[in-house]
Amino acid sequence: MALQVLVVDDSGVMRSMVTKAVKMCGLDIAEIHKAKNGLEALELMRHEAIDLLLIDINMPLMNGEEVVTEMRKIVELADTAVVVISSEGSAARVHRLQDLDASFIKKPFNPSQLREILDSLIDDRDKVETVHDTADSSLSF
Amino acid sequence: MTQQTQASVSDVIAEAVERSFSDTAFMTAVPGEDLSPDEVAWTSSCVEFSGPLKGRMTLRLSSSLLPELAANIMGEDDLPSVEDQIDALGEMVNIICGVILPGINEGDDVYRIDSPHTPPTASAESKHNFEMNFAVDEGYAQLILAVDEGL
């Protein structure tokens, strides 16, 4: 299934850089949406079914961690795959993001490093979906 | 500051600049002590940082390389705007700074790195200064790390 991707960063240069890296990963991408802050991202995700969110930490209005925390409270967004991108990668921050079921990648990164993270993230989601599908089909019998 | 500290900080700077240019802009940055890019027209971007180390980091790049740097970072075939070119240099110094600071202290410390800006022409004196030149494609880069506190 082709992925709907959302890239969130207050820097236009970084939005383009992450978009370029995602395109170079070789994943099956349907569309790459962009937002320049957390509020805009949440608003967009209310109308578009996003499979994968790539989000910066340090942004005005609402930072990346706050966006993910908010998403996890919304049923429709609770299972969305998230990769947080930052140039600051302290263990405390990474642990907090893991608690939010989000992956983390530290800048600088190249497309193959991003692909590795996306593969494991998407594999995990597929496994969860398979379990849900099996449960659904057993219910339908 | 001991010679060993000086050498290890230089190693951290070299590795951070090489990797950041390669991964982010697909450009090769090679450190060289014998480089003397005195006649180069530079474009500069600077970030202030605080935490266990406090100071500022400036990245200077041959102005002729700026369009290529921005286009490579952004993945665009067309020439990025001048504003995007300056922003791209700012993002680069931000990324490099995020690698160098934890590399120097090797702890799990948290640093605050402020938004990149164009540095004033006359830079303030600092307690410790590191300067390293790099050959980048057909031009040069220069990384200047000024540490006021923490070393």
C-alpha cells in the first residue's frame, strides 16, 4: 500500500531536505504532505489519513513532542507511525519518545539510515495490522 | 587546555563536518591544515549554544558553493532562492553543532542551540577557540568554535 506521508518542520529548507530523503528511501509513497508547525499538522491529520509522520522537535506554537503526545490521545491518530527528527538526541528525550511509541533519528542522517528506521517501523505496524485483521476475520465467522 | 584536549576536539570537529556535509548535502569536506583560504569570499552563519559548554559556532562557506549546498540539501534541480541558500547554511551549522557538542563532552547532556544568524563582522574574544579549514568541492569551508565556558 502506498504511504501517505506528512513532513513537519518550521524550516522550509528542512522540510525539503526530509522530503528528499523520504523520496530517496525507495518506499512506495502516494503523497508527501507538508506542514510548518504542530497545529497545522494536527489540523491536516484530521482531514487526511496519514500513515507516516516525520516531525521536527523544536518548532514554535507546539513542539514535536507535544504534537505526538496530543496525537496519542486521538483515537484516529493513536496508531500513526511517527519518526521524530532532531539534532539533539539525549537519552532522556529518546526515552520519552519511545514511551510515546515514536522512533527517533538524529541529524545528520542519510537516506539509507532513514530507510532502516522506516522499515522497522512499518514492519511493526504491519504485524499489528495483521493481528488486528486476523482478529477481525475470526470475529466475522 | 592540554594538547590532548585540543587534538581530540579537532578530531570531533573534523568528523562532524565531514559527515554532515556528506549525509546532508552529498558534498565532500576534507580537513587540511595547509589550506589557506584567505582570499575567499565567505558567507557565514552562526549559532549560540548553552549547556555544559557555552559559546558559539560559526560556519563559513565559499559564497560560490552556497547555491550548490542549498540545492543538494533541498533536493532541487532549480536554483534555490537567496533566502533558502542562507537558511541552508544555517541548518548546516545547526546540524554540525548538534554533533560536535556531545562529541566533546561525551555525556548525555542537553544543549540549547539557538536559531542560526549571520554573525557580526567583529567576533567577540572567547576563552577557547578552535578553527579548522576544509576543502569542499571547488571551494572551502571553515568551522570556528568559540567556547566561553565549560572546557
